[in-house]
Amino acid sequence: MQRTISLIAALLLTIALTSGCASNKDKPKEQANYSSHDLKNKASPDKFESSEDPPINANTRFAAGQLAESQGNAQLAEEQYREALKLDPNHRDAAYRLAALLMQGRQFPQAIEAWQKYVEVTKGAPEAYNDLALCYEAAGQMDKAEQTYKTAIARDPVHSPCRVNYGLMLARHNRLNDAVAQLSTALSPAEVSYNLGRVFQDAGQFAQARAYFEDALKKDPNLHDAKAALAAMK
């Protein structure tokens, strides 16, 4: 708790110092270095000098979480994002970062719950369903991942990330015809072959990967990624 309080105090001090660094040139004298709260309640120098620090709100907690992340303290960041969501259950950025942190930490039950919350906060945005589906797959729940991708695509049939990620998941599970069908809605034929090559490469199936990279270059001789992939395999 002491670490949390210190972090927030440091953040508020940073905000206070930053607000005082702006140049006053060409500004009306009475507005220089005043917050909106000060301007609203401006009566005398004494009142200005006794103004309190900004209250801790959801945005403050989110900023503290961002600071903790930048310092490599995932646990403290998670705590701050949870506090932000207590103050504002619909804080989109806090919901996203909390879910992402939990997924990065492979805390899949909690991460899935957090991504479901993010879907709710975004009112069912396709990109939120896409992230939830990725988490389901990482957790080994392919059936739920596939249904989630289908839900996202039903909401936005041309959402490229969903189509591509769904196609790659299908390829990883050897459903190549279905994978090509999904990838082809968002990628060129050469890009489809290249991405399939990457799936096989990641799986350690290098002969199949090479064949797909070569096919990609037949379809588009200028596809740099395929050239680089083949060169790296020599």
C-alpha cells in the first residue's frame, strides 16, 4: 500500500510540476498557471495558495498503472488498473491493459474474464472479440476461440485482423482449406502463401514452409517478406 501511495504521490507531483512549466508569454495575466478549478473559484491569492491537489480518479489510477508498467512492475500495474475500474467500470484503456497484462502473465482464467469485460466496455467491438479469441486459443480453448472469431466477423465481415487471426488459428490446427478461405478475404494470394509458410516454419516443418514461401514468390516476385524468409532458411 505504501508503494502505491508513493507512486500516486509522485505522479501527482509530476502533473503539478508539468503544469507549471508552460510559458506565460502572451497569456492574460489572470490565467497564468491556473487550473480550471482555480479559475472557477478564483477570489484571492490566499484561496489560490490553499488549493488542494487534484483528486485521485480513474485516469490518475490508469496513469499510475502505465508508470508501473514502464518500470516493469506488472503486479502494481494490475492493481492500479483494477482500482481505475472500481472508480470507472467503463474505463476502456484500463480494461484493455488489465486484460493484456493478465494474458501476458498466462493467467488465462483471469485474462479471459478481463477480455470479456473489455468486450462489454467496448459494446461488442470486433477488435475486442478478436483479443478475446486470441486469449481463448492461447488457453487451449479452440472451440470457444472459433466461436468468438465468428461472432466478431458477424459484427464486421471485413474486419481484417479477425479474418487473418482466425485463418492462422485454423492453419495451426491443419484446417488448411478453411484457413485459406479466411485469409483470402483480407490478404493477396501471395500473402496467404507467405503466412501459411510462417505457420509451418513456427511449427518446425521447414520443408512445407519453404514450399509456401516459394509459392508466395511465384505469385508476387516482389514480396520482400517471402524473400527474406527464404534467405534466412539457407
